[in-house]
Amino acid sequence: MKLKILLVAGAAVLMLSACASMRKGSSRFDSSESIYVKESSPKVEVKETAKAEPYADPKPEPAIVVREEKVTPIEHSGPASKYYIIIGSFQVLDNARRFRGDLVNEGFSPILLESEHGFFRVSVDSFNDELAARSRLAQIRNQYEKYSDVWLLISM
């Protein structure tokens, strides 16, 4: 009986001493005994020299997207044109009308077109001369960064 009490007491002492490091808030892993080598960042000395002009990489002009389709002007009584600069395309007419209102506030004179595929195109300009249309399209891309995805629609 004394032997059993001694064994139980010994086991209790071992268990309590084994968990003592966990009670102190430390972990079993000691970083000082790590097999990995700590890297130190090299010190780099920077010497100021005459500042050179930053190299401005000219942005390549994005390709002009051209699409041919039959369109009919909506709520527009002027003559139909052959080339339209499209700045927005919507499946819902009310969305196209809202966008047209935003463009009017920005100084554009947009017109709405309905395509043969059921889309409502918002055009900010129209021309009968392709070169003039391409020139205006490039001007819009350069002047308005947020409208850099404008494209050219050729009416059939």
C-alpha cells in the first residue's frame, strides 16, 4: 500500500513539473535552440547624386475597337450618322438614360442608340467621316481617363 502511494505521489510530481513551463506562459519551442539561422538584413548605403529626369515610358495607344451593327437612334430627331463614338452600353434603357444624364452634366451631348442585338448604346459624338470620328475618339481617351474604353461603332 505504501508502494502504491509512493508511485502515485511520484507520478503526480512528474506531471506537475512537466507542465510547469506551460504555466509560466512560455512555449515548448525555445528560439535560442532553433536549427535555423537568423538572417540579418544587409546595410545598404545610398549616396545622393544629381537627380536624373525620370524616364517617362510613353503609354502605347490602346487599339481602337471597331464594331459594325445596325442601330437606330432613340429620342433623337437629328440625321443619322455612319460613325458613332460609344461610351456606354446597357441592356436596360433606364440605365442608359441615367448614364446619359451623367454625361450631360460632364459637358457631352450624348444620344441613345438601340442595336439589333437589344443593347442600348450611349454615343457621345457621331460623324459621317471615319477619320474625324477616330480623331475625336483619341481626344476623349486622352482627355478623360475614366472613358479610355470608348469605341467606334459603324452603322450599317
